[in-house]
Amino acid sequence: MVKNKPAYYKGIVIGGSAGSFSLVTKILSRIKPDFKYPIIICLHRLKHIRSGLLEGLNLKSNLSVVEPYDKLRLEGGKVYLAPSNYHLFIEFDSTVSLSTEEVLNHSRPSIDHTFFSAATSFREKMVGILLTGANKDGARGIKDVHNKNGFTIVQDPKTCDVDMMTKSALQLFNPDKVLSPEEIIDFLNSL
Amino acid sequence: MGDITFKKYLEELKKHTPYNFCDYSDNSIQRRIEKILKDHDMDMNQLLLKTKTDDDFVEKLVDDITVNTTELFRNPETWEYLYTKVFPSLRKKKSINIWHAGCSTGQEVYSNLILFNELGLLDHTNVVATDINQKVIRGAKKGEYDLNFNNRYIEVFDSLMNKLGNKSSDFGKYFEMNNAKDTMKVKDFIVKKPKFRRHDLVEEEIPFYQKFDVIFCRNVLIYFNPELQLKIVRKFYDKLYDGGVLVLGTHEALHGFFKTKFIKHGMVYTKSNTFHFKYK
């Protein structure tokens, strides 16, 4: 099935585990400064390290990165990082809802939760990207993005440090694209 | 499941039970209900029928919908700020009133009281703690927690006491550890202090006549839509003394009108009695 490119995107959602931090940093340092859409990032955090991730990303990023407060409205050209110990959900009106409900796939934030809620709220007006990771979290979520006609990209397992996350996803469905990190950056800059 | 059916369900729930979840954040409440449908292997019509006819099921439903995550000394930096900057200023008061709204299983209530004891404030303090969920209230009253799961809080407690200069205080002063039963139980002199009761912030009037010096409401408002959040924060505002503080979760924020009525320091919001011309 060839998906029609929508006139605009309500959001780009990126998921990955703690190991994808350097890749996310690379993407944000190479993304064009006038990128138009909101980027929502859900990364697994190491339990005892509660801070530093945001500062690290902001140091290199071309776009400003925030850990959103509950009910914050998403804006184009900004990056929203799921805060430690909260699940991040996207509401129908493009605001963020946070939740401390039970861990999903041993994770809070859980990538599945963010993907599920974004898929429900954004439908075809989103891009979902799943990066390297050592956990199955994210696989079912990005499949749901696909089922609701969002555009899906899975990082090529050959380019992943740990490929469990991406391989789990590829077992579940065929994403629109399987890309290397360089290709993901080019893709985002072409939107 | 379409959006209409799910909204309709919440309206029916409101009509037939004491509970009103209509103004919870849409996406979040929908997901909670979908999970319940899945767990019970039901469709919407079956759920509705059960809701109308089975009171015990409704109580279980409330338990499933509401989120009861809590921790001892959650976000230690908040407690450090309260202990050093907020609580000492209460010393001059004859009696101190505290309300934990949405107290879940009581860990933060006891964290609060332990610090009050360290400061010598325990005796002239009245603590009330409420939650919509009957089951967690029962747990809170007991003050008994799973030792294995909570072991790491000993470290949090020690490091907090160290930072606060109370090196002599140890965890054993407040908790009875039972390795055989795998439990830790808050000691009686602390456990008997708070008055726990079931109360629904959304549907019921606030059941207290007194005003409060501190209201804790951590990670509760995040489940409500902005209109409902505003309504609840207004109640808190009215129930706080001037200069009283509202303590929220780390990533919660006040929006709209009340943003101007509190002075924010991290997650601690102090009620300001500044005259706001625009709103009077």
C-alpha cells in the first residue's frame, strides 16, 4: 500500500532504549533548524539516572528540547522528551498528558504507550520512528501507528547496537521504510 | 470502539454510580477502559450492564481506572526543600493542618510525618488524607509495605537525613522490618497520627471545615482535563491559608487563572495574597 503524503504532520514520534541516546543526539544535531513539526521522543531511562539526559540533548540539538509539563500544547519545531518515571500520552487536541500508571514492558516511560496514543490522536498525520533497543517495548506501538495509517520507519537492524527492539517490530509488520541513521536524518530533513 | 460509545459509557457510569470520570483526560481514560475491557474479556455493552447491576464490580472498576503509584520520599529534592524551607516556618503556629489529597497507599503521608517528627512538629499537627479508592485507603491505614520492593527507600531516607544533618536518625526509628514476612511497617506512633477517609475530589464537597497549611496533591491532576484541573485547584486555593503551600508532582503545572495566584518553587506552590487587579 502506498500512503499519500499528508499536507502536514501533527507530530514525529521517535522511540528507542537508553542505548539510542547517542543516535538521538546525532539526529537532533543534524536536523534542519527550521524543522516545522513537533518531535516527541520517548527513550528508556536508566533507573537511577534521573537527570542529565535533557541537558545532554540540548547541548547538541538544533531545536530546543523540553521535558513537557502535563497538558502542554505541542508546537512545531520543538522537541518533547518523555520525563523520567512518567508515561507520555498525546491527547486529541495535541496536548501532552502524563501518567504514573503501572510500568508497561518493564518501562516507564513506555514507548508503546506513546506510540499508541499518538496513533489514536494523529492517525495518518504522523511519522513513527523506532530506533535501536534491548527490549520489545515499542514494537506493538509502532505497528499500531502503521495500522492507523501513520508513516513508519524502523532503524535497519544491521545498523543497531542492539537489535531486539527493531527486530521485534519487523516480525510484527512491514514498515514503510527500514533505514540507516543517515537515511533517517535525510528523511526528516526532506519533510 | 468508537469515541462516542466510550463517552456515552462514562455518562452512564455517572448516572448509575457515584463516580464521574467524564472530565478525565480523554485519551488516558479511554485507554484505561480499553484495558478493563481486555482484562475482563468484555465488550462495551457487557461492561455497561455489569456497571449498572453489580456494585462490587464498580468498586473494582474504580480501583482499575485510578492510578495508585506512589513512593516513600518520592522526589527527595522536594522533601529536602519542604524540610529546610517550608516546614520550619510552621513552627510558630499553634496547630498545623495538612491534607494529602489522593493519598493512595499512604507512603507520602508517612514520609511527611517522619520529617515532622524530625523537626519536633508532630504533636501539634493534624493530618487528613483522602483518596477516591476504598481499597488503597485500607492499605494506607495499615502502613505496611512490601520490604523487598521498598528496600531502596532506606537508601533514599539515609541520604536525605545525611543531607539534612540528622545523621543519628535511622530507618529503624520509623519502620519495623520483618524479613520473614517480607514487610516493613510504619511504627505505631506515626501510623496512628493521620486520619484517612474515602473522598472523591471531583464529585464531593470538601469534607473539612478547617483551612490548611499544606496540601499535597501529587500526580492526581494529570488525569483530569484542563477544565476539571482548574475546578479542583480553585477548591485547594480556597482551602489554603494565605502563604499556605500546594505540593504537586514533578511534571505537573498550574494553568490559566491560578498560575497567577501561586508563587512557584519547583513543585511547591505558595498561595500568594498579592492583589491581582485584573481579576478582582
